[in-house]
Amino acid sequence: MFDMENFVVSARKYRPSSFKTVVGQQSITKTLKNAIKNNHLAHAFLFCGPRGVGKTSCARILAKTINCINLNKELEACNECESCHGFNNNHSFNIHELDAASNNGVDKIRELVDQVRFAPQVGKYNIYIIDEVHMLSQAAFNAFLKTLEEPPSHALFILATTEKHKIIPTILSRCQIFDFKRIEISDIVNHLSYVAENEKIEAEQEALHIIAQKADGALRDALSIFDQIISFSGDRLTYQMVTQNLNILDNDYYFRVSDALHNSDIPSVLNEFNEILCNGFDGHHFINGLGRHFRNLLVTKDKDTISLLEVGDSIKQRYLEQSQTWHQKHLLQALELCNKVDLNYKISNNKRLLVEITLMQICGVKEDINTAEKKTFVVTQNKSENNVKKENKDKSEVLTSTISTNFEENKNLEIDLPQQSKKAIKIVNFKEEIKKTTISINPNSEVKKENENKDESVEHQKKYEEKAFLQEDLNEKWEQYANEKENFGKHNLLSIIKDKKAILKENFNVHLILDNKVQEEVINDEKTKLLGYLKSKLENNSIYLTIEVSVKKKEEMKAYTAEDKFKKMVNKNPKLLNLKNKFDLEIDF
């Protein structure tokens, strides 16, 4: 239990003080220890990464370690020498920290540059830790460049930032860069268990897993959440208390919804979703959690991916059990539907309806896939039955031929035929009956009849195509078509058909002469219907239509304006032009 009189938040109380207590950054701590061991320390370091992952803590540990006089075998600070005591009591004269977020001006950097010239009082190095270095102004960066590139041998700079992309390239090129990663959930859970044990707090593993997931890779955030929930629950930390305090959807909801979806129980699914909304949870948050739940079910279906499941042991067992009831195809389809909602949620006007429709679609996923599989099975089964029928027909033909040939020698012959063929054959002791039976079971008989019918239709069609007609017949049908179009109000088409005469030429060619391209376009639009009408009425399928557009000579063109009329008159009588010029006449336009 926390001592409230001298309470220190866990993020400060359990802040790493040595390389071995740094959580989740083993590769970086090992590199720094080897650099100290081999005396290969750079003059400038840049620690970058997300918040709460140990950047500033590692910077302080490095500063403390390199100034320690009595390093142990593990290359950790002794915590006994004068330098270590000064660091632990926060009055070390060798370590200088600058918060660039609040001291980002060029004046502060100039003061720091002036201090760099002085040698350390105790230890080997003066260490300058600049936190949130990306907040420095452009002028401050420029003032810092020369010193950072060529500092005195006793000066060492450690820069820390969460936004490396905001630092100018000239600074980056002068530093040895270390990228801190997000701390894994398992490491956060182990550290929280250690803290809970030290504070004599009873904590469930599932509760610690929820805190670790909520922290999103930041150990400092996880310790802050831990303190918050302990203030709420006392000396016992349970899964229910964590979900209630952090307003997180309980995994039980997702397991119940998943069972209802698997059973295609739409009423239960909608009631569960309504209860979730009534408890104040957002539909977008729910559908994202449901997608994460389906993802967890999918990874637990294979032993090679179970390690990707970052939950407690009891919840992991529930995932293993529920994943056995789901088919992989159904989970993939459900994941795709959840992802579509995630993409379309913000632009949807009726967000609740969008989620409900998706839930109902997931209910039908299993039935849709089963229906598709059944259809595939039926098609395959029909193909196999058709093959069997074909084989039976072939056997029937062979056996029928054998019966007809050997009847005189084996009148009382018993024949082993396929079941379907036995129904069609009736063996008697009369040759004529066998012939009739042979004809009745001959599978080619129906085909012959069909071929005969086709031949008759072909002959009829040929006669139909060859039926001749005269110009008078064409004129009559042409006029009838015009009268029919008059009822439909197609005035352009009607005027062309009535004005133009169709001319019958060789090989049933109906030739039409038009005045311009506009008339040609009108006839082309009607060409299919016109030909169909003529072929039907004249009983000849060989009729085809050809169109000719006549080009009139300029002198045959009509004169519309007064000037055109005068020119036409001058062409006929050139003396009119002399008369006009002699009396200086003008044409009245």
C-alpha cells in the first residue's frame, strides 16, 4: 500500500537508475556499455523515440556512469563515489540539463556554449543534456552547430527528442543517433508486476495487460495509469476495476457478440450493441475492438502465431476455445467487413445503422459461404451424374446391338444392364419386338428427329430467302411503312420516306438516294427496323439497303439572298452587271 504522507508517483519512484533497470531497450543499453568499456564514446548523442520509453533516463544514466570513478564489473555506476553521490542528490556540477521546450532561444544556447569552455570539477566530463531539442529555434540551432561539431575533449552532449524529423540535417549529421522503440506489452506487464509486488498490491495479470495495452508502449504512461487505478481500488487491482475506471469495453462483450454472430443470432447481436451504446461507448470504438477480436481469433487458429496474442493466460484460453468454432474464411470475411466500417464511419450520416448493417452481414457470412460450397458441390455432382448416364447409354447401345445379332442363338438370354437401361428394355421372344425395343432405347433416334426438323427449317428458310418480288411490291410495302410511322409522329423520317422512292436493283438490293448527310443519319437510325419490316412483309431475308447521298452542282443550288439572286441573273444575262455599274445601282439586301 502506498504511504500517502510521503507519496511519490511510481513513474519517479521507479525511474531507472542503472542500465540494468532500463526496461525494453536492451540493445541500446548494451551498445552504450560497450562504448564505455572500449572508450569509444562519441562527443554527441541523439536519443529519439516515442514518449515515456526511457530517453531522458538513459541520458542521465550515461552521464552518471561515465563520470563514476569506481565502475563495477557490469559497467554500472558504484553509487558510492563523490560523483555518484552528487548525481543521486541532484547537486552534481558536472551534469547540466536544459529543457529546450521552454528555453529555445538563441541566448540560452550562447550561455551554454560559454559554459562548455570550463573543465569539470569532479570526474572526466561535463555532460550537457538538452531535452526536446527539436523545439530550438533556427537561430539557436545555428549558434549551436560549431560547438556541437568540435567541442572540447571534456564536453559531451546528449540530445533527446520525440520528433527527429524536425531537427535540421546539419545537427543530425554531427550526432550518434539511437532510436528508442516502444516498450512491448510483456515488458510493461513484468515491470508493473514488480511494482505491485514492492507496494504489496494484489494485481490480476489480465488487469495489468489492459493497463499495458492502454499505455501504447510508454512505460511512464503505464505507471501513471497504475497509480490512478490504485487510488480508485485500494490495495487490490482487478480486471473489472481497470475496465470500469478506464472506460474500456470488457472482453466479455466481444466474446458474447462473437458467439451470437457465429450462431447468426441477429436479435442477440443487436441487443448487445444497444447495451454497449447505452453504457456510453462509441460505435467506432466498438467496431474497432470487434475487428481486433476477430484478428485475435484468427492468430490463435495456428500455433505459429499464438505468440502474437498479447493478453493474459485466462483470456488467451478463451480465445483458443472460441477460435475452434470459427472457420478461417468466416473470420477473414468478418475482418474485411469491420475494416470497411472503420473507413466509412466518419462520413456516414447514420453511424449506428452502419454498424448494425455490418453486424447483420457478419451473421450471414457463414450461410453465404456454405451456400456457395453447396452450389459447387451440386455442380460437381451433376457433372458426375451426367458422366454416369453417358456411360450407361454407351453400354445400352452395345448390349442392344449384341441382343439383335445373337437373338437366334440365345433366345432366353439374361442380360446384365445398368439399372436405368433395364427399365427401358423389355426382352421377349419375338424378333419384331426386339427391333421395336432397339429403336425405343436407341439414344440417337431423338437426335435424328431433331436433325430432320432442323433440315426442314433450313429448307424452309432457303425458300423464304429466295422468294422474289417486284418494284410494285416494294413500293406498296414502302408506302405501308410510311403510313405506320405517321402514327408515331416521326416527322423527319416520315418526310424522307414519302419524298424518296426506294429502287429495287439486282440481288434484292433496295437503293435509296438522299439529298444530304442529315437525311442519311435519320435513315441509318431507322435502318434496322426498316429492313426488318421489308424482310417480313416481302418474305425475303436477302434484302439489304444501300444509301447514296447526291451532291448538287453549285449552279443548281437555290438562291436565297438578294446577292445570290443577282449573281444568278448575271450568269444568265451578263449585261445586267454593266447596267448596274453604269447607273451605280445598289442591291437591296
